[in-house]
Amino acid sequence: IDGYAYVDLGLPSGLKWACYNVGCQSPEEPGDSYAWGEIDPTAECTHIGEEMDDISGNPQYDAASAYWGGDWRMPTHNECRELLIYCEWRHVYYNDEYGVLVEGPNGKAIFFCVEGVNYGFPYDIYYWSSTPDGSKTSNAYLLRFYDEGNKTFNERRWTGYSIRPVSD
């Protein structure tokens, strides 16, 4: 889609997940780390305390939309949950890089590598969603893969994490 590789995992929504992160050209590269709502990987988060709605598809705040254009955007919290619910997960090494292989209901898979900021290496892997938490002012939801299971949870917006684009 628009020159970027993707995988249709056979999810009920039909959502397509990019094969790699914003800021790289292959699945085993971590790409850039972004504070939530920032499109410059070197920028400090300027949205702490600011009430915001979901930023998916807004190129002013969504790095996937800003850099890749077209229909590419950050996944929402619900789209990350869909990935958790309908896919199988395996911690693997892919081209000598640690990460998680996510296999969809149709048997196709994508690889999520360890990104730049990782507090639990080799088991914790984090990716931003586009959705602020319930307070909409200080935290946002992210997708977390770890040794004991996979889940979404909220994190402080200023922490730098990878972004995996999606497209309808």
C-alpha cells in the first residue's frame, strides 16, 4: 500500500498491518522511537496535561500518517486489542534479532522486534497505539508483548516507543 509492505492477518476488521516500523526498512530493525503524539523522534513530548482525542490518521500527531501518508496511520487501542485476541504469539529470533512473531487466523504472520526503549529485555516489547487513556491528559495506550502474556495498557506519553502502521 503506497509502497510499503503489509500483511493481511485475516482479522475480522480486515485491517492490514505494516511489515516494519516507522523509521526502518525491514522487520528486524526497531526504527525510531517517538513520544506519544510527536512526529519527530527527537522531540520531547509536548502533550502532557493536554486533553486529546484519538490521533490515528492525524498527520499533525500521528507519525505513521505523517511519514508514510496515504491510508497509513497508528493503530487504535481497539485495533491493538483485536491483534491480541485473534492472533497467536511466539517469542522468536528472526534474522538474529529478538522479537515476537504474530500469526493471524489465516496463518500469515508479522514480526515485532524489540524497540529502542526496553525495560525488560529480552521479554518486553512496546508499541504505541493512537488512543489516549481515560483521562486523556497524561497517558496513552500501548501494545505490550512480554514473557508472561500480551496486553494493552497505558503509559506516560513522554516515553519513546516504536510505531507499527496499519491501513484499512
